[in-house]
Amino acid sequence: FRLNIEGLLVYFPTLDAKGHGVLEMPSGTGKTISLLSLIVAYHKAYPLEVTKLVYCSRTVPEIEKVVEELRKLMDYYAKQTGAKNDFLALALSSRKNLCIHPEILHANIVVYSYHYLLDPKIADLVSKELTKKSVVVFDEAHNIDNVCIDSMSVNITRRTLDRCQTNVETLQNTISRIKETDAAKLREYRRLVEGLKEANVARETDMYLSNPVLPDEILQEAVPGSIRTAEHFVGFIKHFLEYLKARLRIHHVVQESAPQFLKDIYEKVCIDRKPLRFCAERLRSLLRTLEIADIADFSAITLISHFATLVSTYSKGFTIIIEPFEDRTPTIANPVLHFSCMDPSIAIKPVFGRFQSVIITSGTLSPLDIYPRILDFRPVTTASFTMTLARTCLCPLIVGRGNDQVAMTSKFETREDFAVIRNYGNLLLEMSAIVPDGIVAFFTSYIYMENIVASWYEQGILENIQRNKLIFIETQDAAETSMALEKYQEACENGRGAILLSVARGKVSEGIDFVHHFGRAVIMFGVPYVYTQSRILKARLEYLRDQFQIRENYFLTFDAMRHVAQCVGRAIQGKTDYGLMIFADKRYARADKRGKLPRWIQEHLTDGSLNLTIDETVQLAKYFLRQMAQPFRQEDQLGLSLLTLEQLQSEDMLQKIAQIAQQA
Amino acid sequence: MDEEPERAKRWEGGYERTWEVLKEDESGSLKATVEDILFQAKRKRVFEGHGQVRLGMMRHLFVIIDSSRSMEDQDLKPNRLTSTLKLMEFFVEEYFDQNPISQIGIITTKNKRAEKLTDLAGNPKKHLAALKKVVDSTCVGEPSLYNSLNVAMQTLKHMPAHTSKEILVIFSSLTTCDPANIYELIKTLNALKIRVSVIGLSAEVRVCTILTRETGGSYNVILDESHFKELLMLHVKPPPASSSSECSLIRMGFPQHVIASMSDQDAKPSFSMSHLDSTGEPGLTLGGYYCPQCRAKYTELPVECKVCGLTLVSAPHLARSFHHLFPLEAFQETPLEEYEGERFCEACQGELKDKSVFTCLACKKVFCVECDLFIHDTLHCCPGCMQTDRTS
């Protein structure tokens, strides 16, 4: 792959400079394999510089794919060098093959999920002993800020509190029982007075990855007296719990910052900031002392203790929102306390701080400059690659109008408009008649999809579509959706043809690939802006504006467009694949939306394919599909997107590659 | 109201063309234009066809014509159905011209059903008449790939193993409505060594890709009408015989053509045996071909004797089929710049303008692309070699 070589040339400075990088590469072009092979090669060349590769991906199937690639690479190495390689690669995918760290220490390559590195609760267990000289790669990282935020946010409902209550009672019982039998055991006193010296020493000597939940100051201090003994601590938690319960008994929305919350808690129940900060650590110590094996039962109380520690530690970057009911069901009381992190850099900071090279990569990372800003780091390299193709295998089209010239848009004011819905229906109908096998259509939300489909049914559009293809719908029910997916694939396979109606940000839009005939066309109905009325989002936008000078609109558009890119990117998996990408909203034609698409899509988006009518779209699509159906052999790609060894070694080709790399 | 869509389509036609030109400009040096790829593919097929492979001489071919709703689409003028049928007529003629001892049958599929239009037969007239009749029929519903393949298979599976069994599907729709799992049928077809090829009129459909790949056929999608014709003509040439097809001696009769005139006293007018299955007026004729085995009379060849089942052919028929056994070797292709010599084609005497020239390996004569194709597709012998043969 030609792309690989360009990629390699760009990675090199990243590794050399021991810095961080942001790279965008279209999916299916061998992103994974090129990264792996480069780092393995680098490791072979400079074993002292890079000792370990940590490869983080998002889902279990993706991790498995990485392992498969890695296996191929190892086979290739063995074949080329003839020597048995001494690499130990380790994949931590699901819970059933979770392993404990001694092995990780020795492995050269570790493949696992983001959460093992980002989520403070798990990272502590798994990743803290990774050495500083590791190279960390985050694959499919277009959502990394959300992962960071999720890992630091806490949601407390009444049920959590109830379960916590039972936890406290169990603790109390256990303590009193142990007290009767083995009083000596409860003398953790010494250790607690000593503070967390041990952890502190470890951190100073740079053995562990620091845990964002365990701030530095805590390590310097001893656990305050008020929670040193087990009974006192349980009592303390009980107090805190009562306070939270009282706070949840509200009838209107409350939003406050962490300091405000602390002040309030001090005034109401006289709980000081200091003991709160030690909650998480103290609970852990207690659980260890009591020798409680099944920690999963105590998830509620652990959650509360984490909340206590976080809220008292960080005065910035977090907000507390208490809502008496959900927005959708304003009549049913279901109070929730959102303790929401607004700054993704908090969770990822230790990762950037610790490892010499962190590479963030995905098929869709545009615009590249926003990631360093919101994650607060300084990349050595940022690059976006396009595909070098022997034929134009993707065809992005922006449909802005119906045949009646009515603008097509999912804009809030016009989304109920009869003409808009009818035009969307006509678009799907026309496409179903000319696109073979599978079409995937994305809507902006479940509610919007339900409305539109109901309306299509009334207008008889649905019936017409069904003459061409079967229709499957993604629902919020996971089992139902996977059933629909299975049937969808079957219908594509045996020539009946099918349409999958799904939702951007839903399960289908992330992680499920529609290779070849499973997705010959992707249609985006509307721009999938996030639900802007959510208070958490509002708070986050405000924070972004104040802290990073990112305007609300800019971020919202960025967020919407990365989901669009994800959705349409599902259809193209590799160079032999081809697919139509139809953006059905006139707003896509604007420069601010278009400019945020990945470069590999943008470069195929010509002025001629903006703001089309349905008829024009049909003509272009027909032509494209016929072109793509022409025989396409591997030899055609040679010299263009595939290079033989001789071509690779030739001088002018090397120059050409260097030139391209420079541009990138 | 009726004229409205017609006009809209014409306008789009113009639009399409301007865009086509634009497209090529933009693709620049990085991407090979589709025309280039197509040209190479054309050449490649010539080469493939002319390796030292055995070609089937006796072919049994079923053509399945999709007549579903999608055939009413007007992207071929005046619509897909009319255009297809017109080309089919041409195809049938060419087919019998090149493969005189082969047979053809036509099946149409619409409304989820398959209907046999003509049975396997070696007489072009009947097929042409049937094709003319279909033009007026309406196109409704979905096609059924399964049903139509099944109909073809029922007949083909009884054909002897030394013949080449083929199905050609002209598939306009993008969907098929099947009563059972088509992949089972594909397995059966594969086991019966029936080769299925598909010409798609709209886009690449997965099930056709698999169907053709599994059964060893070809799958092409048309770009426009001329490309359609080109693809259809590819099927005129017999495919390589599968190595496992058994070789056997076939009994054939070479009937004498007896010409009798009215003035001849002995001549008695008689019916041809072929009137048995034709609905047309049976005519009394004087002369004809008489089966050497049973003396049954036929007016046209080639035919299978209705009485004794003997294949009746004429010697020129056999000779014409014969060249498929010894195909003309492919000419050597050299770029025009490297070619030094007189710049005109040996065959058409035209100037060599294309980017490559073709040299016959035997007589070293040079030809242009068009003549190269003509020599290999139609003449089946090199004019240069013929000349030298005669002079020596």
C-alpha cells in the first residue's frame, strides 16, 4: 500500500521526537498494519528507546481485528528474517481473558480497550505498571473526548443511593462481626496515619501511571482523623448519603459548581472538604481489610466514594446538575444527580504526561486541530491522509433540493414540513430503484425517524419502496437491532436487496461495517446535531467557550460532522470496495460543514456535486454505479495504489513519496 | 402529461454527457480512465480467447431476458426492453452464424415467474419471430432469478456431456424474488457444469457476482448501448470447453440437397417434418434435405431429425464451427513508437494511428487494432498468411 509508506514517513519524526501525534487515515487502507509494523520495526532497531507498544481500540471485534493483523505481521517477519521472533503480544479483550499484570510487564505489545487506560477505576488495576518508554496508540479515537468524559463523570439516581444504603449496612454488619472475632484486624490505623506514603514513593520513582482520581496532594497527607476508624468512616459515608438523598428531593433543576456544592454540604451537614477527598482511598483500604471478595456488589458505594473524592478535588472542569425528572417524561419523578466532567483532558492527562509517544488515529479525525485543543496536548505531527486510488471508488453527493425545488433540510423549523418529508421519501425511493443490494440510511434521531417513517407510510411511499427493497429498522432494543441486521445482510446476500434505517450515534453507526454489497449507498437524512437542550451539554459548551475559546457552534458542527463522517465511512472499507455517500441536507453544502469532513471524502466532493436535485442525484449515481461495476483487477492498481518491491526501491518513486509526505 | 417525462429525460441526457467530459478532465493522471481500462479488457479477452484452449463446438444456450418493471426504464432508447430485444435479434443471427450446430432457447421472467418463450432449437427464424412478438408485451413486477434458472436447468441437464451448457442472463432489475435459497441452486448448476453469465443493465448485484463466479461464467455491467452490444457479442464466441467434458464421437448426418423441378415427373410435393412443431402454414414443397438414415424431409439445416434423432448438418456448417477448435493465435502487440516500418495496416491499408500495432507471429505482417479484432473475431485466419501460402 502506498499510503502505508507515506504514513511511515510521518510517524518517524513522532517516534524520534518522543512526542505525540494525531493522524487521520481512511478506514480499510491498512492503518492498523502500518502502525504496527512501523512500531515493531522501530522497536527492533532501537530496543532501548521503545520498549512496549500499547494499542488501544474501542470494541472487542476491533481488538480481535488488530490481533489478527498482528499475527499476520509476525508471520511475515518470521518468513522474511527466518529468525524466530521473541515478541510477546497480549490482547486483553473481554472479561474472560482478563489477565493480571505480571504478564503485561513482559509483553512487547499489549492490545486492549481504551477503558483500561482511561477509566481510573480499571486503569489502576491493569495499566499502572506500564513503563514510560511505551508507545501508546489510540485507534478509532474520534470519540476519545467522550470516552474521557464518561470515565470521569458520575450519575447518581435514587436507585444508586438505595443500593449504597444496603452496601453501608452490609459493611456495618461485617465490621461489627469482625470486631467480635478479630479485633486486631481492624487496626489499619498505622497504615492510614502513614498516609499513602507507599503510593507516593512509587509515583515519585515513576513506577506507576498516575491515577487522576488520586490527586497528588492526597498522597502527601495523612488520612484525616475523622474517618480513620472503620466505624467512623461508615458513619461518615452514611451522613454523606443522607445529604445526597436530601439533595435529590427537589422539584426544580439545580446546577452548581463543585465549590458551591462543597459549601452547601459544609453548611448543611458539616462535612468538611478534606475527609471527602480521602473517601475513595479509604473505602478501598476498608474493603481490602475486610477481605471482601466480591467487589462488584459494592459498585454503588464505590461510585459514591469516587464522587466524593472527585467533587472535593477538582474545583474546575466539573459541574453538578440535579434534575428532578427526565426531559422526555416531565411528569414522572426520577431525580438524577449528574456530576459531569467537562474537560476531557483531565482523564487523559496522565497518559500524555507519562508515555513518550501517544498516537491518536482514526478514519475520521477532521478537523485535526480541535483534538489537541480539547485534549490539551501538543502534537509533534498532525496529518491527514487520503487514499491513493486506481479508480474513484467513493462518490459523495450533496442533495439539497427535491425535484420541486423545495429545500431539503432537517432544520428544526422545517422538519415537520410535509414537502420536506415527501422529498426525503422520494429520494429514498429513487435510490432504492437504482442502487443494488444494500442501502443504509441514517436519521438524526430515533424520534425523527419514527415521525418520518410514519408519515411515509401514510403517503404510500413506504409501499413503493418495498417493491424494490425490503426495509429494516434499527430500534433502541439491542436484540431487535441485531436481528434486523442479520436479516438485512441475508437480504443483501441473496439478491432481494434491503434498506436499513438507522440513527446516527446509534449502534449501527459505530462499529458495524457495511463492506461491499452490504452498503452500496449511505444516505444521511439531515445533520445529526446533538440534542442541544440537554443541560449537561450546555454546561460543557460553556466550559469549552470559557476555557478553550471554542465557540458553541463550532463545537456542535464539529461533533455533528464527525458522526456524519463515521456514518458514511461505514460503506467504504478498503480499495476494492465502492459506495455512494449521499448527504441529504442543503446545509452540507456550506463551507463550515464541508470543511469538517475528512480530507479523503472532501477531495472527491466537487463543486458539481453540491446542492443537487433528486433527479440529478439519480443520474450521477447511475453513472457511478455502472462505472464501478466494470471489471477491476489488481494489476490496474499496480504503480498507482499498489507498489511492487522494485517500484518501491526506484529513486523517483521515493522522491515522489517524500514530496507527498511533506505536503501532508 | 405523457410527454412530460420524455422531455425531462432528454434534458438529462444532455446533462449527463457534459458531466462525462468533465469527469475525465478531472481524473487527471492519477486515475486511469475507465475507457482505458475497458480497452485493455477488450484486448485481454481477445488474448484469453486465443490461448491454446479447447472451445466448445456444440453449444446449448438459454438466454434469460428480464422483463420486469425495471425494463421500462428509458436510459436505453427508447426503453430497455425494446433496445434489448433489438440487440437480441442481432445476437441470435450472429450466434447461428458463428455456431451453426449449436442451439439456443429464450426464457423471459416477470412478475416473479419464468416463462419459456422458445425451446432449445437450432433454427433462428423461430427465435426471431418470438422475439418480435415480445416487444409489445408489458413489463410488470419483479424478475425471479431462481425460477428462470430452474426452467433453463430442467432442459439443460438432459443435454449430453460433450456439449457446452450455458445460460446467459440479461438482468435489468436490482432485485430478485425467489421461492427458495438460490445458493442451493447455484451449487446444483455448478455440479451440472452449467455456465451462467450475466449482463447487468443497471449495476453490480451481489448475487449475480456469486452466481457467475461459482459457475465459471462472466459478469458484466453495461455502460451504454454500444457497450451492451459489445458485451452481448462476446457471448457469440464459444467459451473454453471444460477439461472434464467428455469427448465422444457423435453421429451426424450430411443430407443431400435434392432439387426437383415441377417439370420432373417423379417429383412429388411433400411436407417438411419441421412443420410438426411450427404453427405456421405447412407448405408443400418439392425439394429439400433428406435424412440419410430415415429419409425424413427437412427444408432447413441444421436440425435434429424428428424421426431418428440424428443431427443433420451441412458440411459448410461444420467447417465454420471447426475454427473454434483451432483458433488463430494472438498477434503480438507493440507500441507504435517502437514499431519501425511502413505505417499502414496490411489488411485495411489505412494509416496506423492507434497507440499500438499488432504483428502476426507467422507472417510478420502488421495490422491495426480494428483489423486485429476483425481477423480474430470474424475471419479466423490471417490474411497475410493466406497470401504467403498461395504464393509459395
